[in-house]
Amino acid sequence: MEFSFDVISAEEYTRQRSSYEPLTDALRRLIDVGIHTAVDETTVQEALGHLTAATELLEREQRESTSTLRHADTGRPLAWANPAVGLRNAIAPPMVIEHEADGSCWSEFTLGPAYEGPPGWVHGGICALLLDHILGEVASEGLSLPKFTGTISVKYLRGTHLGPVRAEAFVERSEGIKTYARGYLRDADGVTVEAEGVFIMPAWARDAG
Amino acid sequence: MEFSFDVISAEEYTRQRSSYEPLTDALRRLIDVGIHTAVDETTVQEALGHLTAATELLEREQRESTSTLRHADTGRPLAWANPAVGLRNAIAPPMVIEHEADGSCWSEFTLGPAYEGPPGWVHGGICALLLDHILGEVASEGLSLPKFTGTISVKYLRGTHLGPVRAEAFVERSEGIKTYARGYLRDADGVTVEAEGVFIMPAWARDAG
């Protein structure tokens, strides 16, 4: 397991983002309407025709490299493909994570029908996915250090309403190769889920350092 | 927070599943090709046209009820909209969970590019999402009992390769309103992630009982 990066210029970043982000947003909308559609079989077939046509178009050219793109100016990985924060992954809400000067992170975003567990409530595993990600991001200083989750514990205080939510995380302490992070998920009524995690620098990064 | 159900006949289940499952599979394929497409702006626009047309078709009739569908024969909730196991939610791999006579659960499925964290590896938060779900399912006897996650701890032994994986879970013990469950995620090389969780019957279900 190692990191490699392709650097992308600010101009190319803007071009790709303005071209591909609307595509991902359109897919998010489609996921939502697909879950609860009740149209008849003829209409399903017509929609399927459009989805097949779109797939064939987008398949014509695929990025070959599996390296992560890194922004030339900020030096940060883009993580465009990431299922929690990826602007190009329709599975991601996405969380857009803000980094404060004190090292803490937060993100405000909306969770719609695709993230529903019990009716009206966010699936508990989705809460765990998002908290795992933001804790990892705060522990690795915005994914710029190689750190992997050792253990994460997630405590559900109550259900999280679908709709606008806020995730936040901070580093509690670091001891050698271990970083201890803590975070919260909140809905409009306050904290719903707490998480604490231990993040570890992998052996290859220690050797390299 | 309460459960309500609409019962669906075996015939209607088969009809809806054969009609809507291919739609969800087509969306999963689109999510994957969308993440790494490198086509030019003209082609993106053409694809967007198809996505918009498909959205308009599927929006024409949406299921109004927010109740969970329950199969008339098995009595089990379908959880079609669920982001871990939902056959109609393109975010879900989906896990199709098998229930053994001893109460344990397992599922074998494939995790593709949409679930990638570090290049070539499953995002740790996705592992947490899937384990949270299968532990909840084993603790609630196939979602047939109202049980909510209290706490879940997820321990990452090593990275999980993208590709075929297996999730499994069993109940360790029950104490009053609490059920203790444990589970594992495996790739071709063995166990990669362990999880243990405490699941709690909510107050309204206790009162009802």
C-alpha cells in the first residue's frame, strides 16, 4: 500500500471540475429518483435506454492512472473518487471539509433519501462512514500524511434526522506513530453520534521518514 | 421513531424487482464509469442530456408512502431503499444477506471503484457501513425486531482489497434489552476488519411489548 500522485494545475482543476461535477450531481439526483420511482415497465425501459446511452458515452475515454490527483497550488490530494468526499463519486454526499487554523475540521451538508435507514432517519452505517472519514482527515492533516485507521468506536446517542447535518473532528493527542481523534455528527437538534478513533502511520512511511 | 409496513404480495414483489433491479444495476455501472471518465465537454453534455431525460421519466410517478415494504410470504422487510443492502439503492453494493439456521448471517459481494479509499483498497468507512449493517441485521433477526445500534467498534487489521469480499456476523449474547453482536470482513487473503456492536431495543418497543 503506497501513495502516488499526479499533479494537476489550477487551470486544469477548474476545467475538469466544471465539466465533471454537474455530471456527478445529475447522477446523485438519478439515484434519488430511482429509489422510489413507481413508473410502468415501458417507462423503465425508456429510461434504461438513456442510461445505457450515457454509459457508452462516458466509457469512451477513462482515466488510466490509478494515482490520486494532487492540486499543484495547495498540494492537497483531490480525493475526487472518494465515497465520502469525492466530488466525482455519486455515492458521496459529498462532504466538503473545511480545515481550521487550529487543525480541526468540519463540514455541513445534506443527507437525502439515498442515505436513509429507518424511515426518516440516516442509516447508522452512513454516520459511521462519514465520521470515519472526517476523523481520518483530521488525523492525517487533510490526507497529506499517510495515516490509516486502527480502531474507530462510534456511539449512537439518538437517531440522526435526514436533512442538513454537520460533522466535525479534532485531534485529541498524538503518541509516537498513533494519533487519537474525536468527532461528532449533529442534526438540527444537536449531537446525534460521537466517534473516537486511533490512526496509525504505516510501517513503510515510518521507514521512509 | 417507529416502524410501519406496507405488505407486498409475492407476485408484486417479483414484478417490481424484475422491473426496477436492472435500473439500479444500470445506475451502479454509471456511477463507476462517471468517476473516471475523461471524455471531452461535448460528450459530457450529450451524456447529461440522457441523464436529465432519464430523471424526468423516473420522476413521473414516485412511491408516496414512506413505509417499508414487507414481503407477504416471508414477513421480512425488503429494505429496498437501504444504502447497504437495498436492491433499489444504487449506493448499496448491494449486500444480499443470507440467514443461517443458527441465526448467523453472511454475505458475499464485490466492491468496485465506487468504494475505493486509498488506491486499490476499500475505504475504511465503507467497511464500517457494511459491518454496522450486518451486525444490526443479525441482532434484529433480519430487521424483524426493532433494534438500534448503541455503540459499534471497528478494528482494522489491514487493508481490504477492492474486489470480492465476504461479511459475516453472529450474536455473542443478549442481556435484557441489549444484544451483543460480532462480525468480520474478509477479502481473498482472510480477515481484514473486525467489528463488535451493542444493539438496543428502543423504549417504545419495550413499552409495546
